[in-house]
Amino acid sequence: MSEHNEAPSLKDILVGVADAFAGASTVACIIAGHRTGLYKAMAHGDPMTSDELAAAAATNERLTREWLDQQAAAQLVIYDEPSDSYTLPSSAAAVLADPDSPFWLAGGLVGVQALYLDLDRGIEVMKGDGALGWGEHHPYLFEGTQELFRPAYDHQLVQHWLPQRANGIADLETGITVADIGCGTGYSTITLARAFPESTFIGFDLHQPSIDEARHNASEAGLTNVSFEVAAADATSGPFDLICFFDCLHDMGDPVGIASHSINQLSDGGSIIVVEPFAMQTRTENHYLRAAPRYAMSLFCCVPCSLSQPGARGMGCQAGEVGMRAVFAEAGLNDFTRIAESPNHIVYEAQPS
């Protein structure tokens, strides 16, 4: 028996669950620090007393002190006993205080809050047919999802992922028509529209509130080369030179049918880009700590969303390359290439023969 498959000891289980308890409570405190502006007030990196921080963030001093001590216990801030002050180091600020950082994570943790707010409903569907539509979740899930993926769209999408396409980005710079399927609140679509002003972008999503926000965001950005429509993924009408699925194809009930439909909406020479959460090749390889939150999101969000739709394939966000390659093979397209990856994503390109 391999070491990986050996039964953990009682001590290991106790320590693991205690660590999970500490992590869960720390996530709640991180969200509180994000929403109250405590991290932002500490982002300069200078030592602050609890009185100074409470004044800067307009929070209750006694509760601010308790929050600071929790953060020190979690090793996110540094406490100096002689001065009775606390410092947010630059490494922590990059993750918790700076929304423009490529390492920003505090905003994405709001999605975890949605898991708990929806937990009773999640347990109900676990005992039932497993179906729970995306739009039935608490709005914090939509906010958290955008913030979770936003750093990658800001720092990876245009700079590193799209240049790996067979056509690179030359056609985007010259001017093509692009569909962003399952665009949510439109951050990915707007990012592309801003980077490639000569191209035209259309975002599609079934969730009306997300489309409403996407339209507002595009208007605020002053963009004229992007629009948004409420539409099912298999109801879009091309031709499109590029079709994108950003962190969404695994959520769909019939990804094979949607892939097949998308192939038929491509112009000559067009291609499909699929961005999916990072996953290893086998289920056993995926049984490591960093995959645990992905499986949790998949349990309560991704798979129920798929099971609520026609087809109900229930891929989950850890289907990985094996799962995605199978989808496009079943759709009749075998030219499916892994073109880029990051610690949190894998990027594929599919091209008709």
C-alpha cells in the first residue's frame, strides 16, 4: 500500500480538522477585514496600534483589537509587543489589501461566504436531485466568483494566454468578432474589449442580473465595441471568429451539445478558447490540499448548476484535461490543444480540421 493510500492516524485527523476549523474561522475574519477596510487602512505597511487602525477604518476599537490578534495568530499580521502595534507585511498586502495585485484573494473569499449562506439549500439538494441553478445562489457568489478570477483575467489573459493561440493575437488586433459564452458580470469580455479596440465582443449569459451588471460595467468603462445578451450557450448565433468559455463550460448541463453548437457557429479559420480551473490528470492526483476548495465549490455550485440544466452531465470543475478533451471528442472535434496554464487555470484551444 502506498503512503498516499494509508489510513491517517487519529492524531492526523484531529490535527487536520482543527486546522480546517482555524482556516474556516480565519476566512471569516479575512472577509471582515476586506469589507470593513481594515486591510486597506494597513496597506502602507507601517505599524499601527488598535486605536490608530480603528480610527483609520472607522471601526470599533475593541473589536478591531480582537481582529488584529486573530490575524496575528493566523500569521497574517506582525505584532510588536514593546510598541503594542501591528503591521501588515507587503506580502500579505498583495493578497489581502490590493485588488490590482496578481495575488489578490480577499475578494474571491466572499464566494466562500456564499457557500455558508446557501449551505442549508446545498444540503437539501444533496438529498434530492442535486440540481441548483446558478441564479438561485446568494449574490455574494457572483461577486466572489468575479473577484476570484479577476486577477487571472487582468494579468494572464491578454498578456500570456491568448498569445499562445495558433493565430496569436494578430487577428484580435486587426479586428475580429468574438463571443464570450457564460460571461457572467462581463469582466472577461470587458477586459478583452479594452485590450483589442478593433475587435467586436459579445457576452452571453443566462443570468439576467449578471448581464445587467455587465452592461452597466461596459457603459462605465466607455466601451463601444462590446455588448451583452441574455442567451443560452446553445442559442447563440454566429458566425464568430473566436468563441471563448472562461471558467464556465464545466458548469453547463450539456457541454458536448454546446461544444458542437459552438463549432457550427465558427467562421472559416475560427477557433474556441476554453479556460478551466486547474486540475491534475487523475482523481488520485487531485487529492491534495489545494484542490479541496475547488471540489467544495464544485460540490455546492458547479455540479448542481449542471444538474439543473438539460443534459445534466455534472462534470464538476476538476474534470481536467481528460474531461474537457472527451467533451470535444464527443462533439466531433479532436484538434484540442492545451496551450497554457497557471497555478489556478488550464487554457485549451479547439480548432475544426
